[in-house]
Amino acid sequence: MNPKPTVAVLFGGRSSEHGVSCVTAGGVLGAIDRDTYDVVAIGITRDGRWTLASTDAADWRIVDGAMPVVADEGPTVLPPVRVGSTEWRLDDGTAVTPLGAIDVVFPVLHGPYGEDGTIQGALELIDARFVGSGVLASAVGMDKQFMKAAFVDAGLPVAPGIVLRPGEPVAPRMPELEKLGLPVFVKPARAGSSMGISKVTSWDELEAAVADAAKHDPKVLVEAGIVGREIETAVLATGQEVRTSPQGEIVTKGDHAFYDFEAKYLDEGNVELLCPTALDPGVAATVADFARRAFLAVGAEGLARVDCFVGSDGYVTVNEINTMPGFTTTSMYPRMWAVAGIAYPALVEALIQEALNRPLGLR
């Protein structure tokens, strides 16, 4: 009999979304069929060391509001040293020993140094199979400036915005910024999970909001606020087929001015996730079409979540694409597919199989 394929779940990382990645890893680890696959967990510490980690999903839960963290302990994991090898190794500081063959990597890193094409490039360098998008789609999907450019080139409507380069002062740009009108949203150009995002309702708040965003990324996007419902669509691509899920909607309550980090992960009681949500059939068709076009515009592979705003007049604006969306059992991406009849474990299985069957090298 052929041995079971080995799946390595790769998570953690150096970005401010380290904890979110760990929670996502817990969801994936809990969903992989251990009768079909052998599973290895590779955590990346906050300072960038790759280490062998627990494969128990329970070890990667949020506990009393605290995010899990990859501990700086255990042997270092070493990837193959040449193309064509699937043999990974362990270094405990005294000797290098075999870890074994890894057939496919499931990277669930969020933010810079992971979701932005960095990890994808490292894996492509050694011809390792992996779940999700490659270098270019991951990089474009992470950088909101170039993501918007790709969307506009594909004929998709986006919110007006102005990019502040690293270290660029706000004051000289104020005449342009004021043309955006209030409110505006200030965002790190290359971050996710709503990290560092502020809603600005007075220009006096802008400098502080830019400084806060710059803690997560020196390049900052100031974007015109769009009034509308926040609608999400999950995209799943297997082979040449690109499918879109029923739409989901996020409704925040309490003190949340928008769907911020706390609302996403720490205050579920004040967030309502509706799926399927009620949309005019024509609007729903437009949202689905835009989601598919956004996926193709950046050259995404495997999975993505596309977020849109729908105004009261039915006008649809594309907000962003996430090439490695939140993937816990309660995240919108798997919840939307569950409504379509694809359960969480089946979704994980589909993504692993897609990666195993994908051609290696340039494509």
C-alpha cells in the first residue's frame, strides 16, 4: 500500500497577525482527516524561527481573550536543500535528523512575511507543493495600492484613495486628502485582520490615525468611506473551475464603528454574520461576478475571499481580496461554503487535493 501523503500546516510568522494565523492553523489541523493524511505542524516564531509544533487543534485556541503564540522551543525545522527533494529535517542544536517527506504545505500565514508572497516564493524555490496563491497573486492581494490597480484594470469599481509613501508627511497632501471627503478610513497598505485601521470623522484625527497605521506598515492608504452593506463572497478554484459561494454579510453592533480586529476575534457577541444574506437577485449576481473577476484579476489560485460594499441603490464597490482568508471553523470563508453544502473538512480536503494535483514550476 502507498503511504499516506503528509500535509504540513505552516503558521505563526513575524507579522502582527501572528496570533490570528495560529487560530486559523487550529481550525485546519482539526479538520484534516488523519485517516487520509499524516500531519505535521510547523510554527514560525515571532522572530522567524521555524519549529516543530503541536498538531493538536486545542492548543491553538483563543483562551480568555489571549491569542495563541508559537513558542520558541522544540527543534528547528529545515526545508529541503535542493529542488526535487521532499525530505525535511530537524535540528535540535546537537544533530540534524530526518523529519520525513512532506507532500504538500498548507500555509495559513496572515500578513507580511507570509500572505504577501514571501512564503510562497520560498516554497516555489524548492518546488514544494502548497495550498493557495503563488508569489504574484499573494503580493498583489496583500498590497492594497496594487490590488486596486489590478481591479481597476479589470474594470471593477473601487473606492477612491490616496497612498502615503513610507515617512511621507500628511500636511502637503491635505488638499488631495480633503477631496476624499469625510469619513475616511486609514489603513496599513499591506496588512490584514483590520490591524491598524481607523475610521476618521474629523481631519484633526488624521495624523494620529496615519501614525497608528504606520506601526503595522510604513505605507499607508487613506480611503474614502463607502456607505453600504459589507458583503463577502468565498471563491474556490479547483482545476479550471472557479466557484463562488452564497454571499455573507457582516453586521456590527455595540461600540464598533466598523468590523475591526476586536469585533472579528474578541467580541463575537456584538457581531452578526449572516449567510446567506438577503440581496436583490441582480445585485447578488453582480457581487458574484465581481468576486470571480477580482480573483482572476490578481491571478489567485485555490481560495480567496472577496469583500464588497453594496449601497442602498444597489451599486457594488469592490473593497479587497484576501488570498488567505481567516479559516477557523467560525470564519466567514468556511461558513459561506457550508451554506453551499461543502462542510469544513470537505473544504480543507478540496484545497489539499487541488494543491497536490497542481503542476509544479511556472504556470
